Amino acid sequence: MRAILLLLDGLGDRGVLNKKTPLQCAKTPNLDMLAKEGMCGIYKAYKEGVPLSTEIAHLLLWGYSLEDYPGRGVIEALGEDIKVEENKIYLRMSIASVKRDEKGFFILERRVKDIKDNEVEEILKEVPKVIDNYKFNMFYTGEGDFILEVGEKFDRVSDKISDADPFYKNKYVLKVKAIKEICKDEEYPIAKSTAEAINKFMKCSYNLLDNIEFNKKRELKANFLLPKWAGMIKKVESFKDRWGLNGVVLAKSKLLKGLARYLGLDFIRIDSLKEGFNLINELNYDFIHIHTKEIDEVSHLKDPKEKIKAIEKVDNEIKNLKLKNDDLLIVTADHSTPSVGRLIHSGESVPILFYGKYVRKDKVKEFNEISCSEGHLRISGDELMYLILNYLDRALLLSLRPGGLYRYYPENLEIL
């Protein structure tokens, strides 16, 4: 038996069209058919009302906790095939355009995408490599983005620091600060020192870049390196060891690639759902995660009618999904992405359905946030993988301890 999890990124929404969500308004005959023949409900990766980023939502969905989260910078670095080392921190960083005034550095553009290769070479050559005892190493990843690696001579570096990037236009660059609430024991002074070094790095880089030769010719200067999302690698149980399943992620996103690498899942890049659906029956895995970001990307345009079109397009593609008789199909979203308002992601729960040979059938007839709320399921991120194991007939009786503490019955146990 295989579990196939179809993840429709950003599917959930608010009552934006006469109190109906875009999913309620969309014509989705294929999703509705699965809902009619399956078991439906409401899913939340974490807590109602708490907006989640994609990588955290997926980490929780795959049965891990926030304590296992290494910070997005690490996930981004892994997704870019950068070797991540212990005792170093990793941040996503963009080349921005700022104007300095009496208050600080006013952001004109958070990411200058039209940066040329020769300009990148000059940036990498000119910016400081060492400040105090901290070493700065930059990796260019395209379209004005970098990964910043920060190490310290005596390994006294911390990722418990805030972002410089305010994440919105027409804001000032933020001062990087140590976050005392999440520092353990004596880490706070180390976090303070790390933050101070990064602040010096930004100011020094600005002084060099603002007057660099290529910026004299540019209409929009590329003069500020803007970091965010500090992270440090952690040791974490692999997906196979945790759930006893050989897993693969089919997705386009480098972020998902990085998370898959972090958890020991295989990753296959796909450019469309159609490509993923065509691959499924060629793959020899117990757990296949198929991800599409089409709906989420349209949601960020803040046009509910365009989101309806995207949902209907994805639904039409689902008819090409060919399942084996004993496959277990799960369809859900990682989070809601509102097609109105200021929020990037929002904290509303999302619909979920289970479809398979022995799955209970409830009375839900349509797949949307409201209809599914009348279904059988009310589950959260720390329950989903257990339910998948259950329907794959791989769940271990809680009181059993075959060779140790497991969530499934392991193979190749040591015998007496």
C-alpha cells in the first residue's frame, strides 16, 4: 500500500465573495467526487489563527515539531545544494536598493532582480569577509538573492537573532537584535555579539556598494545586503526512521527540496501536476508527496476570481491522477492564503480528505472549507502521519515495544 499526499499549497481562504471562499465558488467536480467517496474534515497544521510559512507547515504536516525546525536559512541553503556545516548560521539575503536619510536606510526595493553577473562578481569581491572574529561567506543563487554563511573563530555564533528585512516595501532596514526569549542558558551574549557583527556587516557593505562603480550607472542602485531567516543545522530523526516509510517529494520549489534533504526524503523536481501524476506509477515509494504552488501564487495577487480560475485548473488536472486499488490518497493544504487583505498567509484551518479502499465514508458531498467542516475528521499536524500509518495498516499498537520505541512495526529487528 502507498500513501499519496496531494498538497494544494495555499488552498484555504476567507469568505471573500458574498461570504463564500474561492474554493466554495469554484467548480471542482473531481475534488467533489473524491469527497463524496471518502472521509473529509478540517485540518490545521498548528493552531487556529496562527499563520504558518510553507516550510514550517510542511515540517509539522510530516509529523515533526517546532523544536525540530532549524530556521529557514538552513532550509534555503540546503535547497540551493549548499553544504551546511555545524557551528555556522545561514541566512537568506537579497541585494536591495536603499536611500539613507536621518532616520536610517529607507528601502526602495527589497530585491533588485536585474543585477548583472559582472555586478555580482564585484559585490562578492568588495564586501567584507571578516568582521571582528566573524567570517562572512556569500553564495549567489540568482535574481538578486544570496545565501549568507556566518561563522566565528571559536564557534561562538547564534541563530537566535532577528531579521533585518522588514519584508514589506516602504520600510526602513531593521536593526538585527538578539532574541532573549528563545536563547538558552548562556547563549544570549553570543546572540548579541552575532547580531552586532551582522549589523556592522550591513553598514560596511553599504558604504562600499553605494559608491561602487557600477552603481554610478544604475537608475536603481543595488547598494544594500538585506539578510533574514537565520538558522543553524540540527540533528533530526529521518522521515524513514520516524515513520518507517520510504518517502519522496515531487515539487518545483527549492524550499521543499531543502526540507526534503533536511529530513532525508528523496526529492524529484516536477514543473507541473501533470508531470507528477505521470511519474507516480513509475515510483517505488511508500509515501509520495505531490506539491503544487499554483493556487498559492495566484492568491498573493489578491484577486479572488483569479484564485477560482487557478483552483478549477488544478481540479481539471486531478482527473489525470491514476491510483492503484490499494492506494491511500490524502488531499489537503499546508495553510490558507487569503486572496484579500494584508496578510501573506492566514491562520484559518483547511479542508482535508482521505480516499482509499477501506476509508470510512461520511456524508460530505463537496470539497471546500465549509462542507468539509461537517465531515468526520478534526485533525492537526501532530496527528496526520499517525492516521496515514493507520490506514496503511502499519500503525503499531501503542503498548508494544518491538526492539525499542517505534510508531510502526520495524523490519530487521535483532533476535535473541
